[in-house]
Amino acid sequence: MIRITLPDGSVKEFEAGVTPMDVAKSISEGLARNVISASFNKETLETTTPLTEDGNLILYTWKDDEGKKAFWHSSAHILAQALEELYPGIKLTIGPAIENGFYYDVDFGDHPVSEKDLPAIEKKMLEIARGKHEFSMRETSKADALTYYKEQNNEYKVELIENLEDGTITFCDHDTFTDLCRGGHIPNTGIVKAVKLMSIAGAYWRGDENNTQLTRIYGISFPKQKELKEYLHLLEEAKKRDHRKLGKELELFTFSQKVGQGLPLWLPKGAALRERLENFLKKAQKKAGYEMVVSPHIGQKELYVTSGHYAKYGEDSFQPIKTPSEDEEFLLKPMNCPHHCEIYKSKPWSYKDLPKRFAEFGTVYRYEQSGELHGLTRVRGFTQDDAHIFCTPDQLDQEFKNVIDLVLYVFGSLGFENFTAQVSLRDPEKPEKYIGDLENWDKAENAIINAAKEKGLNYVVETGEAAFYGPKLDFMVKDALGRSWQLGTIQVDYTLPERFDLNYKGSDNEQHRPIMIHRAPFGSLERFIAILLEHTGGNFPLWLMPEQVAILSLSEKYEKYAQKVLNLLENNEIRALVDNRSETIGKKIRESEMNKIPYMLIVGEQEATDGTVSVRKHSEGDLGIMTVEEFSELINKEIENNIVDFNNV
């Protein structure tokens, strides 16, 4: 008998040779119908794999990420079979599952393949899937594997096999198709009910531009046609909400080839938006006891060697800046932390002075490859809402909880309600990956877990995901389309205080090391604004909108009254503009709607006579007639409801 431990901690005994599917059936027939993959002792395997020893078993369904991975990896095999049947003589290379779907890289030889061929390939894939062919794994010797692919003249698979050890090579078979594979498949092809091939792209073999360029076909698949339709609808919505598209339409930012790739230029409306976000956080930070500092955009190379950032970013980042002085080199700063360490070190501190909380909206630079750049989400120059807290061990717990409060305040004020927290801990089996005292690690990890519990956070623990210098808490936010983004991070660091020899005098009159907390609720302003744009579709919270009100005059005769309304609104700190163009009121309303201006005030003869405005709200329509004072009160009340004072949270 063998003992199988399930995720809930329960233990079941079975005869040796039992399969994951057998275990699922022993729990419930409903579970067995939905199980599509499994892992045993952290190794991915098929639901039909015999288990011969004690161990931990996890059963995966389509709802699990690992289940989707097996589903999409299996779909890549179906794609490969379809391609071989449609295009005899092609050479297959690799076909992994990716975050959303799968791809397969293929050398098509003389076969011309384009986007117009994708529907026929999809049809063939579904034909194969309907055969309900079982996926089965089999071991093979290195010699036999090499012979198989040499006979096919497939030099790509031969190269892969040559780098594998004999005794570790396996093939996956289904129907008439065979492929080199490590495993991790669904029970049979029939589970795949819907397929969509998304695009075709070029890809160099093994990512090396000196190698042959292959054809990469991207696809996605689902167990239900309905889920494919929902996914495609989501993609269309994502296109409408693409921050690059909205940023251009709303005149927030632009890029210039002459300025350089990945270096955004903020237009007046975008600059004002950034400023409002900065002021919003500065106001909250001031109440939380932070002090603003400013550091330069460059620093001596030695600064980043000391911090360890040169080892991490140096070779792949912007190259050192040489000066006329011999042996003097500077770097564009990749992080603000080293500068803040030097600010702390500028004077001696006592335990009575701590904690010290230094905050800065500091711009940093990293040389991302051109192919990895993407609008504002992946740039080469970005501004972090950085802060570093230097505290004593006794202060760590409360300071960490205070930062959580600030992060939650930011999320709540900007409409990010759906999020989870991830506690990232060290891997106890790989101590060589980390630096620092084990006792300090225990304190830091316990502080993070206790803080997450006390704040009632919905959190998960990920072992082995800690930074090399300490554990951290990341906030994973879901946007309006259900996509997850990492926004906001809090990290505990014992390393930089050691590297920079930071000290404070304790109550015992001895010198002690402070603990350093890194935190950034936004992460970077560029990326945060991009995600906020896509989350809101450009309909920002009213307090953040570049233009809150458009005053639309029925004709030029009412320009003077429109200007009076504008002045009254501005006196109430409401951002407005006047549209006096000789256009129809219908066109003015449509354009204001397209520009996502929250409120429109229509003024004509009746309004000018009565001293009122006719109010319309974006996407909602007519709200009726109001005085300017009543409208101003409406606006200010909405803003107050959107953004409360930090002290009242």
C-alpha cells in the first residue's frame, strides 16, 4: 500500500500502481469528470500515470493555472499534428503553453503559410480533437530518439536530444502523431472543444538571430465554445481600452523616435494627470510621516557596485557615462534605494529618531530590449513613487502595517477593489540563494505574515519567491477585464543597510543596523497610469480627470455667459473648458462624450436669462436644470465620496 497526501492534508491509502484519475474517482465522480492534469511530489504527470510510492498529489481542473497549462500544451500537440497532415515534410521544433494559450515554432520549408490559412488549420485541429485520442507517454533511449528524428531530417529535434541525458528522454503519442515531450497532458484530445489560431509571427530558432528564422503560430483553446466567444469578446474590449490608443485620443502622452524608444513624452493633459496623482500621494504620505527627498538622475558607478544594482542591471543596462576625468564613471540610476541610503548616512541617528521615512518621485533608467518595450507598461525611463523606511526591529511590524494601510488607501481611491496579496518567502531548501542572518529572516517573514493576517488581507504564500535580500508582499490587482497586474510592493531588506554600513545608536549606546522597508504603492507612474487607463477605459475618477466639465454654448451669442460659468466653476476649483465653436450642439455633445469629459453644461438663451445650466453626464444623459452653485456642490460631493481623507481610513 502507498499513502497519498492531498492538498487539504488528508491521507488516503491505495494499492501501488493507482493513478491520479483513480484517486479522483475515489473522492467523487464529479471531480473525476473534471480532472485534466496532476502533479505528484511537485512533478507534473498525466492522470493515467501509475503511482508507486508515498507522496503529495494535486489534481488539476480547467479552473487551475496548471490545468490550463496542460490543456494548452496538449493543444500545441494537436496543432503540430494538424500541420504535419496539411503540410507534409515540415520540421517541428518546440510548442509550449504560454500565459494565454500556446504556440508552435515550425520550419515550413517550401510551404507558404499565411494568416489566410489559419481557418483551415483550425478545422483540421478540431477534426483531430473529436477523435478523442488518448495522450500517452513512453520512454525511449537517446539513440532511438536520435535515429527517429534523423530519419525525418529534423535537425532541430536532433539538437534538442543531443543536449539531453540518456534515460531522461520521453515521447508523447496520440493518434498517429509522436513528439518529443517531457509530459503534462490532458487525458484525451476530445476535451478540446474550441480553438482559435490568433496570429503568425517570425521566430529565430532558440531566439538567436544568427539561426534559421522559423514560423511561429499562436493559438488558444477552450473546453467550451462559449468560453472562446467570451475570450474573443474580452480581446475586443481590451483593444478598445488599449492605453496606447486611449493615451493618444485623450492627448496624454506620445513617443518620438528622435527622443528614443521607450522614453515617453508627457503632453500637458498627461503632465497634469501625473501631477494630480503625485499630489494625491504626497498629501497622504505627509500625514503618514514621510519626508520628501530629491536625488540626481545619475550616480557614480561605485554607488551601484556597492548596492549590488550594477551586478543586476549593469551589463544589460545603459553603459557607464565617462567624464573628462580619468577613471571617473557615472551611471543613469536604475534604482533610488542607494541614493536614499546615502541620504540616511549623511548624519548620525539615534533610536529616538527612528523611523525615518524618505519618499521621492524619482526617475530611473533601465535599458529594456526594443522588442520588450510596450507603451507605458515597459519603458526605458520611468518614475517610481519610491520610499524607504529605516526603522528598528521593534518598529518593523507596525511600519509594515502602516504601509499596507497606505497601499489600500491608494487602491480604494482609484477604484481597484479586486486584488490579492502575495507573501513571498525564502526557499528553506536553498539557503544559498539568500543573504543575511536566519534569525532576521524569520522576524521579517513573520512580520509580513502577521501584518497580512491582522489587516484581513486575502493573501497567498509563495515559497521561494522572496528577493535575495528579504521577503516581500506584492499586491496582484484584477482590472475591469479580469486581467491580473502586479501593483504595489512592500519589501523588507537587511542587506542594503549592511552594504552601506548604516547605523543608529540604540538605548544601550551601542551602534545597531536599521532595517530598511522598500515600498511603492503605484510601482511606477507610467505603468500605473497605463493600467488605470485600461481599467477605467479612460473614464478616470472625477477628481483625477484632466477636464471635468465642458461648457457647450448653443451659439456664439452666449459666449459671455459661458465664460461667466467657467469663472464660477474655476472659483470652486473645478476644471472646465468652454466650447464656443460654430458647430451644432449635437456634435459638441458627441465629441465631449468621445473625449470622456464627465459633465457637459449646455447654455443658451433660457440658461443665460435664469442664471442656470442644463446638465448632462457622460454615458448617462440629461440630469436637468441647475444653478451653477448647485452643480458645483454636486461635483464636489462626488469628489468627496471618491477620495476620502487618509486619516479617516
